[in-house]
Amino acid sequence: MLATFALAPFNHLLRSESWASKRLRPYAGKTVRFCILPFLDINLTVHASGELLAAMSCATIDTTITLDLGLLPCLLAHDEEAYRKISISGDSAFAEELLRISKNLHWDMEQDLSGIIGDILAHRVVKASEDLKQWHNKTIRNLSETLVEYWMEEQPLLAKSIHVHGFISEVGALRSDVEQLEKRIEKIIR
């Protein structure tokens, strides 16, 4: 039941992006185990059409893909670093193909919404969501810059780069002076 619910949107994307289904067809009959720790553990089999189906309970697992629940938002945002944190065991070629497809699948939300609420409203909803995302990113960036400036100017917790570079050069000069002093001391002792 859970597998069917999880598969519906993924298969919808596969149907809308025919290239993805074509890339999965050579793996027809292979079964993948998806583990999203600690909540989800489902087995899926590639159908001859290139879609994914819930696997039979007796199916042999060809590959296992394991990830933490916290990685899901990063994966949905197509964060390349998140893909490196996914654990793969078994048939790595099959798993890599699944991950490659998931990286390149993109949902055309406007197209899907237009069938439900109409073209104009769908366009406006998508535009509003993009504007909201940009506003969110800009707000986070502005807040970060403000906090950095506050911690550097008002409540100095962070050092300015010019002060750090000055400190590093002073340490280098001190190190050089200490080495010269050690050489002089050795000369005097001899």
C-alpha cells in the first residue's frame, strides 16, 4: 500500500519524461530496495514499460539504496553533495542509473496544474511559488549578512579578514625573529 502511494508521483514523472522510462527498460525485472531511514523500506521492481512497481515478496533484491530521511529535502533540491551521501550495495550500475534518472527528473508543475485549475491560474501559482522561493533565499542571505556584520562590528565574535591576515603575518614575523634569536644563542654558546 505504502509502495503504491510512493510510486504514483514517481511513475507520473517517468511517464511525462519518456527518456527516463527508456533508460529503465533494460533493467526490466530487476528489483531495488529503497531504505529511507528510519521510516521507509520498500522493494520496487522495474516493469517492462520502464515504470516502477511494488515488488513481489519473493523477489530477489538486485541492489539496495539507503539514505537518511534528512537528505530528502536536499535531494529534491538536486543538491549534488546529498547524492554522495547515499549508500549503495549490490548491482551498482543499476543503482547508479536510478540515481542518475532521479537527478534529472523535473516536474513540470505548471503543466500538471493547468489540467486541474486552468492555464492562467496554473502559471500564476507557479510564478508565485518561484517568487516565494526567491524571496526566501534573499531573506536568508540578507539575514546571514546582517548577522556577520553585527558579529564583526557591534559585538565582535568574528574577526575581519584584514585583521586575520595581519595576525598571520605578525605570527610569521615572530617565528622568523625566534629562529634568528635561536641561531644567535647557539652562536654565543659555541
